[in-house]
Amino acid sequence: MRPLKKRTLDNRRNGRRGPLLAGDVMQRRLITVGEDEDVWSVCWTLVQHHVTGAPVMDAKGRLVGVISQTDLARYLWNRAGDEVSGSAVGGAPRAAATAGQLMTRKLVQAPPEASLREVARLMTLRNVHRVLITRGRRLLGLVSTMDIVAAEGRRPGKAS
């Protein structure tokens, strides 16, 4: 296996001057989940791919929400409390929730032309760790807090 070439901002921007844009650093190969997938399948998908959240798509492939490890943890903690207290209806185990039931429906989105500064500001204002990069209704990619940190770490002229 050959080592990955470390990309600098100049490689990603193709020599374009100006601020770094969301489209320059966004993740393009996304892990997505279906809104009807059960919580256990979603957990496994996130763990298997080492991601902390994923866009949620409906049966027609449309973006309908985002699910994060926090959404899943909140559900699992509440479920564990129900099992300990015996509050499941009639003592029967509850059916597992789906991604569609647990996801966040208020999407935080930006166009690929948004500057990284604008994306970081959105993350701060909306208290999220990922911004979906869209054009109209089409999902193009996402920028996470780690993408911004990595981009800053690769800036030419920065101390290593």
C-alpha cells in the first residue's frame, strides 16, 4: 500500500487565490444511512466507517436529516434507563428506533462557494460539528470540524 500524498491547500485550490472554500475541503465520498434503518444498523455503520455522524436519505435518495453519535447515545442512554426501570409498555421490549426518528431535521447547509470562515461561523452559531454542502437540493459533500482543523494544519507557511 503506498502512502497517501499529503495535500496542501495549494493542491486543493488548483492555484486559485483567495479564501479557502467549503468545496475545497469538503468530504465528497460520504457515508449515508437510510431513514428506515434501525438504530443498531446506524451504530454499526458509523463505527465501521469511523465517522461521528451521517446524512440521512429517504427511499428516493433525498436528503432528509443528519444523525450523529450524540443522537444515538441519547437514545441508548434513555433506552437503558427504560430497561432498568421496567417502563417498557407491558414489559415487552420496544422496537428499535430508526434513523428517521432520531435524526436532526433542521439541516445546517452551505454552498460549496462558502468560505471556511463562514462554515466555521455556522458551526459555532448552530452548535454542530458538520455542515452539509449542497447545491439546491443536491448533497455534494460535508465539512466537519476536523476538516477545518486539518485544512488549517496544512496551510503553507504555518509552523509544524
